[in-house]
Amino acid sequence: MRPGERVTVTCVDIDDDGAGVTAPADGSEPRVHVAGALPGERVAALVEHVSTHAPEAWARLATIESPSPARRPPACRAFGACGGCVLQHLAYDAQLEWKRARVARALAAVDVAIAPCVASPRPLGYRNRSKLVPAVIDGRLILGAFAPRTHDVVDTSGCEIAEPPLDDTAAALAALLDRAGVAPYDERTLTGELRHVVLRAAHDGRALATWIVARPLANGPALAREFRAARTEVIGVVEHVNRGRGNAIFAADTSGDRTLDGAATIEDHVEVGGQAIRLRLSSGAFFQANRDVAALAYAAISDALAVGSGERVVDAYCGAGGIALLLARAGARDVIGIEAHAGAVADAAASAALNGVTNARFVVGDVARELATIDRADVVVLNPPRKGCAPEVLAEVVRLAPRAIAYLSCDPDTLGRDLAWLAGRGYRADRVTPFDMLPHTPHVEALAIVRR
């Protein structure tokens, strides 16, 4: 098999990137990954890359000879070109089944039952945060997304995944910046100004805008005022300066941030058990992108842990503090939240005040080092980034000897690794529940309740 060759293959599964994939290599031909193909489909495809390290090849879909009964028309017109929601052509119930199977595959070495994947109440219009890339296409500035495996920008206007009113807000901002002559940043020539735009929507339809620039815009405050006058849902505009050479959206140094107009933060909430947990969110703070599914996951954590009135809770990687505040209100004696992002900790502390919570405190720092300063915990919550928990974090958690650990993971593979490590130290999960936090994407979150 060589690049440029046309092949006809039958896909049997979906890989972790959302592409259809053939059966594992049998020694004569490599396993082929075809973006846009579905399990059970026989397709013709053009080979684009053949690995020199493993029997794997990647191909571009040409024609579908026998479509899957689970194939559906994609909702977004940018589907295929945009690399965001690559499973829009797969029926939603089939997406849920595949995500459960993906978690089960990642946890195959761990003796644990896998529950059905919890569906999103809104498979479309659920994403409360848009991270957009500027580019000039056909002579005008647009805000879009990178095409898969490239830095080519695709126009994503009309996005059906973003929560209203984010798509309309983005279109208005792109038009305003285009008229003002703001140039997209070019990472090769280091020219231009605008690197990214981040829009965050709250439950009530209000929005906070952050534009990330290579250098401060001289006319930034005037543009922000004009933008807010045109889009009344925008309660504030923040400018974040990122002078780095890499692809990270936000720089670690936030000292150059300035509020161009209006508010610097936005208030959102998660409703659990009929009660709203109020959250103050700054532009860079972490909060789950799907508010509805976050509420379902938070409720599952609270129900499973059943925190008692005399118990101490430690919430590692607490972000803006949503889970910590829920457990504090559920009756814990005290709650300690740990987070490396200083802005998120400031948000969590402000959110505690909004909710009238006095039995929770939040600290900034490395999770392992901060855990080492705590003498004991009855319950620990872990919600780490994709890389999972470092061994020193898990070692500190075991030292605290909690009766239970709630581990909310955004990567099944690192969850499987960490559950195996904990099992070797006397902590076992009897059930893992997947949550569809990001419908139409390969992403799946999973909640493990681990008991001593």
C-alpha cells in the first residue's frame, strides 16, 4: 500500500480520533483509518500516508459503496473540513454505544463494570465556550477552526454545536474586526495582531468575549465599546496578550490582561437537585463545556460520595470550584480545593461568597505539593487534565487514606492507568460511568467511584 493508491476497504470500528478503521493488520496489508467512514461501511479511499513504524495507513474518503444504517446527515455545513465534531454523521444513540465501548476498551485491564454512556440533554447547541482562530479568506477576516492535522483555518460560521448566541456573536465580531483592519497573527512571519478569540456563554444567554493578541491593540477599548453596543448580550471584553511562539491559546503570564469594556468575568451556574451552584468565571478559567452534562456528573458524584457532616473533602484540580462548592453545601465539615491556575482559584473563592459557602477554601499550587500539606481526608475528588494524575499525586491521595475517591476523567486511557495503580494500593472501582460531555466528538468523560 502506497500514498496515492486507491483502495476499497470495509470499516469495522471507529478509532479514537473518530475515523472509520479496518480490522487490525493481518501481515499483508496495514490497518486503514478513513475519516468520515463508519463501521460496517465498504468505502473507496485514497491513501495519504503509510506509517513506517507500524502497520497503519491513513486514507481520504472517496466514495461510500454501502452506507451504514446509522449514517445521518451532518448538522453543520463545515462538517468534514472542520476537525471539531467529526461524528456528526453517526446517529446519536450509536455515538453513545461507541463511547461506552471506547471506555470499556481502555479499562479492559481493570476489573470494573462499565455503565451505559449518559447522554447529553442537548446534542446540539450545548457548547458554552467557543475557541476561534482568525484568518483572511476571500479577502475578509473570519473566525473559524483549524482543519484536521493542519493550520489551515476553516470558516465555521453557522456552527450548530455552539450554545446560542455564540455563533451570531462571533459573526458580528469578525465583521467588526475586519472593518477595523485588525490582521490575524501569522506564526511564521510573526506579523499581525489577533491570535484567537474566546467567547463564553452563560445559562441566561449573556456572553464574555476575550481576544488573544500578540500585542495590545491601540484601538482596543474603542472596538470593545462598539462591539458591546452592537451585541447587547456581551457583558464584557477582555484583552489577553500572548507573545509566545507556541500554539497555546492563553499565556501563563496574565499580567498584561486588561478589561477593554464592561465586566472582566461572567456568572454562570450548574443546577443540581433543583439548586443552582453559582460560578464566577474569568476568561481563562476551566469549566466544563457542556453545562447540562456537568450538572449530571456533579449530581452523580454527590450521590455516590454521600458526604457526612463531620467529613473533610479534598478537591484536586478543582478548576472554578463547582464540585467543591456542591459538596460543601451538601454538608461536609470542610472542603479544600487545589488548583494550579491562580485565576481559577480567585474565581472559586468569589463563587464561594456568591453561594454563601464558608466551609470551603481554595489554594493555588502544584497538586502533589499541596496534597502533601494536608494530614487527612475522608473523600477526595480528582478531575485532572488529559494526562491524568502523576504518580506522586496518587501517592499523596493514598497517604490521606480517604474512604472514597471520585475520579472524573477526560481521557479513558489515563483513567485506566490510574485505576490500575490505585487497585495495587487497595483502592478499587466497582463501576465506571461514561458521560457524553461533547456530543459529536470522540471525546468522552468517565466517572469512577473508587473505594478503599
